[in-house]
Amino acid sequence: MSEKLVDLAKVLRSKNSGPFQITLDILFDNKEAYDRVVKADVINEETIMKLYHLERKNICCIVFFEKALGIKVTYNRKIASGGCFDRDVYGAQQQSPLFDLEVE
């Protein structure tokens, strides 16, 4: 049975990773949920490219931290933080596309 990532993760957040990048944090409060998401392989370059309308070259890294039960995704911002036309200076409202991601 599939569940949404938002129901499995304890924390889904985004933040600036400098003025030119955004980091997405996906944190879990139990190893079972973390392992399920990792095994489902739903957090990958293809998914991030699709959800965030990015080219592969703009994905900096996807890191899995088993000891912390967390996943970090960092990608290049299309517009620098605080730059002209930037609508989210702190990069704090970018996690929403992850919410409805289905995990088997």
C-alpha cells in the first residue's frame, strides 16, 4: 500500500544553502519509515528534476544519512536569494512539491 511522503516523514523543510542553492531536508522519526523511502527509490535525480523543473546539472547532491534518518537534496536556485524577482528569499517554502510524492 502506498503512502504519501508527507505522512511518512517527521520533517519536510527547505532552506537556503547559500545565496545560490536550496536544500531540502527529509527527516524521519523511525528507521522503518526511512528504510521504506530509501528502498522505494523515490528520492532520486529524476524525481527532483520533475518536481522542481530542473535540469540534471542543477542538482548538486542527494545524500542519505542513515544514522540521522535523513535525506538531503541540494539544488541550484534559478534566481539568487534576494535577487530581482526572487519570491522566497530564505528558500523556506520550497518543500511543498515533495508532500504528495507516493511511496510504495
